[in-house]
Amino acid sequence: MELLNVFILIGSFSILLLIGVPISFSIGIATVSTMLMSINTGPALTTAAQRLATGLDSFALLAIPFFILSGQLMNRGGIARRLIAFAKVMVGMFPGGLAFVNIMANMLFGSISGSAVASSAAIGGFMVPMMKKEGYDLNYSAAVNITAATTGLIIPPSNVLIVYSLASGGVSIGALFVAGYLPGVLMGLSLMLIAGIIAYRKNYPIEPGYKFKEAALKFLDALPSLFLIVLVIGGIIAGYFTATEASAVAVLYTFILAVFIYREVKWRELPQILLDTSSTTAIVMLLVGASMGMSWIMSFENIPQNISTALMAVSESRIVILLLINLVLLLVGTFMDITPAVLIFTPIFLPVAVQLGIDPIHFGIIMVLNLSIGLCTPPVGSVLFIGCGIAGTSIAKVIRPLIPLYMAMLLALLLVTFIPEISMFLPRLFGY
């Protein structure tokens, strides 16, 4: 019966995804179907409803709608334009400088907004036309924007790291936030390395430098936006507030910045911003609740324990097991959104990682970094679709210039996986 239930769970979920059913409904239907086979009909439906509700009963999850609202305010408050100007001052003078600017601006905006999709849309909307005007290949420009947008999922504050904290049973959100900095920067630098090589080979133009006064003015204009990173992470590290409280502080700060300082968000726009935030939050929370229900039925059927046993039977080598886990997650990332993937696969792979002596903080960064790569790959890469739409090109045309950048992301993943200090240096430095 146990094997049949596993087949029903995985089979029904896969079929529903293939025929285009939204992932949250696919997860919920597959979960309820398996419950109906596991226990009698009455308790099955009651248990499914209970698991969906209790999966959302977490104080840490309150941070997600606040960070989404903060990102919405940032997206409409002129933040992207100022960060692009600041990035041009910092890295625009290198060969192929606009590609460097695209990557750095995505790193900054992504870390502030916490959303790869928002970053791809906001930065790509400015940078892709600018790069095309300066003679860059349109598809290459789109590929740079698509891959760079994912860095914001690693560099805090990150909603996905909050979700991992929930799925892992309470790994410190503050520790995860701090741990994400170096891997996120490494990802950005890896992309810049490839962008620099491509720029040299294709003789892309170098941006003219700025005079000191002009550079200083652009820095000062972007400084209030950059200060949000210091405010949120500094407050968490110093112990002034928790990650959830920091998200509320971020909303207050971005509201003041967008409405009163930059004055690019009007009062009449606030209802629409709140509505968009509510819609995005509802989608995320439905995914979380449904995924927690699936995680429960998987535990009920002993799926994580069986997979752990099977992995350890394949090899006792830490390197081999980590490579296998990364390969599975890379495959999962191509057809599943990052939030449900984290919620479903953390209970499966985290016990294996702990058994191998891997710190849960380090493993969380590996998972999020790995699954963020899937956002750039077909068939369901949300950032890939947004980036192509912003650039006005097709996925087929973007794939070729995307491959070397994709290889750079894989290189960063391998370095983070097998050099734990990249993730753990800062958490240990700050006493986590």
C-alpha cells in the first residue's frame, strides 16, 4: 500500500503539472488523492484542510507580505533608476560595462526587493533597451538580465530563505540572511567574469568615466535606497529586531522613501500597490499551505526516510551525495517554482545533509542557490519568461547566449557546495 501511495502522489502531481494545472492546485490535489488512499475518506479531507491551515500558522511567515509590499514600493518608487546610475559609476568603466551595470544593479535591486521577477522586470526595463542602443546583442542583453536577477534570492532580505527556515524546522532567519551575502556576491562575480570575457571577444564598448562631483551626486542619490540593506540586516545582527519585525521596518522606510523623499509614488497609487501585494501574498501563501500538506503526507508515507536510506546506500562519500542532491534539485528547478520546491524537498534532503555533517544554514544556501538557477531554464522558469518578455525576444533565441552564463552559475553553485566557509564565514563571525 505504501508503494502505491507514493506512486499516486508523484504520478498525479506530475500529470497535473504536465497538463498545465497551476502548481498550488497540483500539489493540493495530489496530496488529497494520496490521503484518500492512506486513510478513510472523512479524516483525509479534514486532515488536508488542517495541514493547509497549520502550515501557515507561523510568525516567521508574516515577514513575507511585508517584504513583498516593500518590494512593490521599491519597484514603483524610482529605486531601479537610481541603482542603475550608481552601478554605472561603480563598474561602467570596464569593457562591456553595461553588462556589468546590469548585473550589479540586479544584485542591488534584488537584494532590496527580495524578488527575482521584480528585479528582472525593473532593471531589464531600463538596461536591455540601453544595451541594445549601445550595440549589444539583444538576446545577450536579455540573458545577462535573466541570470543576474536571481542573485537577489540569495542576497538578503530573501523571502525564499524565510520559507526554508519554516521548512527546516526553525533554522535562524538572521543566520540565513547573513550567510547569503558571500554566495550571492560570488554568483554576481561569476556572471561578471563571463560577461567580461564575452565583452572582450565581441569588442563591446566601454562606458565613459564620471567626474568626481557627478559620481558623488549619483552615489548620494542612491544612498537612501542602499541604506535599507544596512537598516534591515544591521538591525537583525545587532539584535534590535527579529527578521519579521525587520520586514515591517522595511515597509515603513520604503514608504517614506518612495512617497516623501523621492516622491515617485502618489497617494492615489497606494490602493493598487496594496492590491498587488495582497494578490502576490495570496499566491505565495497558497503554495506554502499546499506544500506543507504534501510534506506531511510524504512524512506519513516515510518517503524522506526511504530516500535518505537509498542515498546513503548509493555511497557514503559526502562529495558523491552532494553531487546527487544538486543534480536532483537542478532537475526539480526546471519544472517547479522555487517556493514549493524548498518546502517539499527540504524535509527530504536536510536529514541526509545533517547526517553528512553539513550545517543546516550551509545546506539552505545550497538549496536556494541551486533552485534559483531553475528560474532561468525552460519549461517553467518564471524569470526566463519575464526577461524575454521585457526584451521582446523569444526563449529559443536567448538560450544560446544564456548557456555560458548558466555555466557560471553552476560554477558558483559547486564552489558554495564544497567550500562551506563561503556560506558559514559571516554567520560564525557574528555568533550564529
